[in-house]
Amino acid sequence: MNKIIYLLLLLVCLSTSLLKAQSVDNNLVQFSGVVLTSDSLQQVSFANIIAKNSRHGTISDYYGYFSFVAQKGDTIQFSALGFRKAFFVIPDTLTSNKYSLIKIMEPEIYELDEAIIFPWPSREQFKQAFLNLKIPDDDLAIANKNLSKEEMMRLYYAVGMDEGMNYKNYIKGKTDQLYYAGQLPPQSILNPIAWAKFIQAWKNGDFKKKQ
């Protein structure tokens, strides 16, 4: 008699456990989906997806895809850096144990307070710096300074001939040799134009020793 009662109690416990397990399994759902941005429909990588009821969840991958086991009726929270938090409630009337979702997240814009930067600690120091400010020359003054006769002469003696000028002088010398072949070339010492240039250069001080 005792054995029969014991077996009946055991059967009742097993049936109750099976019913609870079956009800729990029916309440679970494989929740999957992808998280996208609202403006460009680009994936939201590494977003946090958490079921607020059970605190279970997952993280979306690089392509915004996620999948984890949740319960019907759970409130799912979506959060990511630079986006507003979003929520979704899994329907509790599902007849299937799978549910897919495309979740759109809105970007969150942070407005910062205005920052005013002062270059000087006090008005007196700013006034002194402003009065001692050296205003640079304008473009015309700079151009006139660079094209002055003294500056051009300095560059004339400082800058040597480039390869093009060397080639031109070499070809000119070869051309003069061919032009005066078989005769004496003219002497510059008898050229009055050359003497006039020499005298003018002497007056200008072109032959003075440069510092």
C-alpha cells in the first residue's frame, strides 16, 4: 500500500515538472534581427541589446546582426554610443518560437554650451598688445620691396646660372667660333658701345668690392 502511494506521488511530481518545463519552453523565443540607423540605413555595430525583465542580452556584431534567447512579453532595450535608447516589446501572443526584427535607431545630437576664449587675461594687457601690434605690409608694398633695384642687384650677384643659361652660353660660344671661322673675331676694345657700357658701370659702382 505504501509503495502504491509513493509511486502515485512520484508520478504527480514528474507530471508537474514536465508541465512547467513545457510551459517554460513554450514561453521562450529565439529573438534575432539587425540594428540600422534611421538617416542612412547603415548598420549599428556593437550595440547593446538587453531584456529588461531578465537582464539577459547580447551585442550586435560589426554588421549590426544579433540573436539571443528571450521570453515572450520581454521589453528589449537597444543602446549604442551616439544614438538614442530604443525599446521593443516582444509580443506575448506569438505562436512560433522565433521572432525577427529590423530595429531603427535615431542618432542623438549633443548640444554643448558656448565657450568664449579670451587671449589676454585683462583688458589692459589686450590694449597694450593692440597698440604695439605691427601691421604687416600689404601685397603691393611687399611686391615693390621685392622688385627694388637693390634687391634685384643682390639677387643678380647671389644667384648663379642654371643649366639652361649654361647651355645657352655654350651654344653661343660654339656659334661664334663657326661664324668667325678663318678670320679674326672683332675685338670689344674697339667697340664704342662696349666702352659706353663700361663707363656707365664704373659710374654706377658695379666694380666696387662687395661686402
